[in-house]
Amino acid sequence: MRISSQAAEQYRKTDSLAERRVERKTVQPQARTTTTSFGFRLGKFGVDYREETTVLDPSLSRSVREQERQARAFRAEAEVEDLRAEVGVDGAAYRDRDTSLTDDGPSAGRVKTALAAYARAQAQILPPPGNMLAGVV
């Protein structure tokens, strides 16, 4: 009788997820070739001209990719700026509320006491080094 372990099952799931990620759609480069040819003949003398022009998909060029990357970065920065503005407005609205009318926040006296306790906790307990012996002498 063989009991499968939880770790082996997790490895199997992770491998299957990794295989699915590899199978994502890839963009194949597209190119267009234009051929132009013409010629003329006068008896045994003739001239033929042939020109082939290959044009790659412009969306694959470096400048277009760079512009798309910059556009994505700009959209992300704009979203961050919007979120900062929203947080600032919410914070300002929170500060403007009158806490004396509601009972869900601490009272002004408790806030003052807490701030004083915090200030005392930040104060040095011992005098600075070097001054300890000054009291003995």
C-alpha cells in the first residue's frame, strides 16, 4: 500500500501550472513582401527590372515597443497619483470630523494623555554618559 504525500501532490500541481504558463499565446512576426518587375525587349536586346521590398510589422519595432512601455508606465503612475489623491482626500475628511460628537473615537483628554505618555517614553531614562560621575564629585 502506497500513500501519496502532500508534498508530492503540491509538486505535481506546481509542475502542471508551470506547463500551462509556457503554453501561452506568442505573437509571430508578420512581414509583407512587395515585388515590382517590368521589362522591355527590342529584338534580342532586352532589359528586365525586378525589385523586392520587405516591410516588417511596425508594431514589432523598437520605437513602438518603447512607446507602449512608456504608455503603460504613464498609466501606472497616473493610477498611483489618483490613489494618493484619494487617500489624501479621505485623510483630510477624517481629520475634519468632529470627534466630540461621536463616541466611537477616543476623547480629546485621552489623546492628550496618550501623547504625553509617548513623549515621556521617548525621553532618556539615564543621563548621557560622562555626566554620571559629575554628581558623585
